[in-house]
Amino acid sequence: MKIKKGYLSSRKHTVEFHHPMRS
């Protein structure tokens, strides 16, 4: 479950990073 949490955290980080870049 620790890996799943890290995966979600990493995915959220990428989304937040691409969000401002794409806007």
C-alpha cells in the first residue's frame, strides 16, 4: 500500500505540474 500511495502522489505531482504548463 505504501507503493500505491507513492504512485498516487507522483501522479498528482505530474498532473499539477502539467496543469500550469498546459494552461
